[in-house]
Amino acid sequence: MSLEANDPNRRTWIDVPKNSDFPIQNIPFGVFITRDDIITIGTRIGDKAIDLGALHQLGYLEGIEIPDDMFLQDSLNDFIADGRKTWRSVRNRIARIFDIENKTLQENPEHKERVLFGLDEIEMQMPVHVGDYTDFYSSKEHATNVGKMFRDPDNALLPNWLHIPVGYHGRSSSIIPSGLPVRRPQGQKLPQGAEEPIFGPSRLVDFELEMAFITTAANHIGEPIPVDEAENHIFGMVLFNDWSARDIQKWEYVPLGPFLAKSFASSISPWIVTLDALEPFRVEGPKPVKELLPYLKSTGKKSYDVNLEVDLTPKDGKPTTISRSNFKYMYWNMSQQLAHHTVNGCPVNSGDMMASGTISGPTPESYGSMLELSWRGENPIKLNGGEERKFIEDYDTVTLRGFCQNYEVRVGFGECRSQLLPIYKS
Ligand code: CA
């Protein structure tokens, strides 16, 4: 099926502000609560949220074979499970309904009243019920920086890293949408020079600049997904802040990897941008340094050129952009990650979320965590208001942004914004 929704020449009758992440060529999917307290699946053009449940009920999706209640749900899991043909049909239809040449909804004020919402009239929710969440570790620059800091500067990468898209199974219950605050966690830490751990608030709370992809029900148990088919099973992507507590992490992570240092919260941007919408922004990723095993050899442009930015804003302060990176720096692409994840026969379900791992670029300004930006706290970052930061302080807000841009169109993710609150007190 053609991706006519991507037509860069299409104009919409909805007002789209200059440099908006949400032109009619984007058409992301999300879940929101409306002013009438109804939960619905929707999309967004410019600064208007579009109620797809209402659009469907009013007959605008006629001819697309989907159940009557497809969009009257509190998650996108069923829609995603319906597969790529459905995603494409619906996205193409939305593009046509909101095309400036199409007068049907445009000149029906009663229907518009039911379908369109201002962003201040809605509250974004989690777009999917995340059954399983996996976090990869796929940025060579990030893995190298961390290896230099905590292990051997001359052998920063562990021997498996260039052969395996390293990852671990994370916790899905603490993935929350942008806008919700995060509490500083407490836990066990081993103070410098001490032999016994202490309990207390993490003093080294960090963000991790990541993106995550969302899968459909891709395979049955026992069936691997070939690397060249993997993208057929990827619905779309979000921005992902994998909040981390470095002091808890350092004490707990040997031998089985991160646990409570990561599971207290991860924040995501609420609109899932489809892989179809990102099609014009395909690029080749880095060339493999080592010969890969056949099941990981991917061909063609399997990476995406997504500009990424991180702002840190102190309480009542001004924002400072502390990092500028790009998703294209990832050494392992999503196809390789999904092929590797399933090569042992592990099944992947609709709504599963797979995060990239911290995305650091080649230069210090492009590092994707405070750990790297301040180099373990040795080089504090200067903020616009004159303050300094080694890690995240109480009431700081961390905002991730991501967008793709070519000469014709800009397609973006909006924001993933969350504030760190002090420790929980009963
Ligand atoms: Ca991570």
C-alpha cells in the first residue's frame, strides 16, 4: 500500500504553526482524555488533537475494515495488533479527510465540534499498555564512555559488545507519559571507600536520552524474526527518558545488570510517530567494525535521522539545552535489535516497548546523560541562570525533544518532559 499520507505537497485546512512537529505528513497516534472525560484514541495535526473514535462513529473511516470500537479504547494495542495494512489505511484516510481540498468535515461545524480539541482541552495518557519493556545498550559512544569511566580506558568496550546488541529486560509498570513528575528514589549505595552499604536517597539521579520503538504481535514462541522482516513489525517510535540512579546502579549491577536503579521511572513522549512517517528520513547507520553473524546482517538504510535535544530547567529558572544528539549515531539498528531479541524464539507482543539505550554522539555536546556530560561529576555543566549541575537536582525539569527535517517537511515527536520531585515521605 502506498504511503500517500507522506505526500510532502499536501496542505491541510487545520492551522499548523511554523516549525510544528505535527504537520499533516506526521499523523501520529496517541490516547487522550477529552474535556467530556471520555478516553479515546486520537491523532494530532498542528495544535489540534483529533478524536478518532468520534471520526469513526461519524462514518469518516467507512470502507476500512476495523471493529466499531477500535478507537474507543484506552490503548492502541488492538489497533497495532491489526497490522501494517490497517495502520496505513487509517493514516492515508486521515490525510485525505484533513486535506485542504476536502470540504466534507471542513465545512461541517457540528462534526468538527465533536472531532477536534485544543491541546488545553485534553490530557495525554500512555498510548499503549506495555506488556514487556526491553532496554538496549546500542550506542557505541555511550558504551565506550561508560567503559572508560568505570572499567578500563584502553578496553572500554566489553568483548561481546561489537557482536551482540546488548540489552536487558526492564520494568514496564513504571513507564509514564510526559508531564507526570518522577520521585527521587531511595536505595542501597556503597559510599566511596566504605565496605558496607548504606540506605538513603540517590544523590546521582540522571536522565538517559533514548528513543523506543513499539512492536506489533510479531511472532509465536519459538519463531525468530529475520532481520530483513523486522521493520514490518515495528509500529512507531517515541522519545524515552530512562531515569537512572547512578549510585544505586553502581552497587547493584554486578552480576545481573541494572535493577532498582532503573525501574523507578521511565518517561515517554505521548504521541507514537509511525515508522511510515519517518520513511523520508532513512539513513545508513555506522558500518559494523566486526564481521557480524548472518542473522544480524541488515541491508539498506535501516537507521533514521532524528535530531535530539535535551533541556534542563531548574525550578523557576530558564531552560538550558545541555545535549544535542541524533538517533542515527546508534551502532545497532532496530531491525538488528528485534532480530536478536527473537533469535532464541522469544515472542514479541503488541505494545511491547524496546528502548535504544542512551544515545550519545561523537562530541561531548552530544552525550546523552549527565554521567557523560559532567564526566562522572568532574566537569559540572553551567546553566544559563549561572547555576551548575553534576546530576539532576530536586524540582529540575528534564525535557527531551526530537524531530526530523528535510527541505520539504518536518516530522517530530513533540516533548518528553518530566520534573524530579524530592523523595517520597509518608
Ligand atoms: Ca537505559
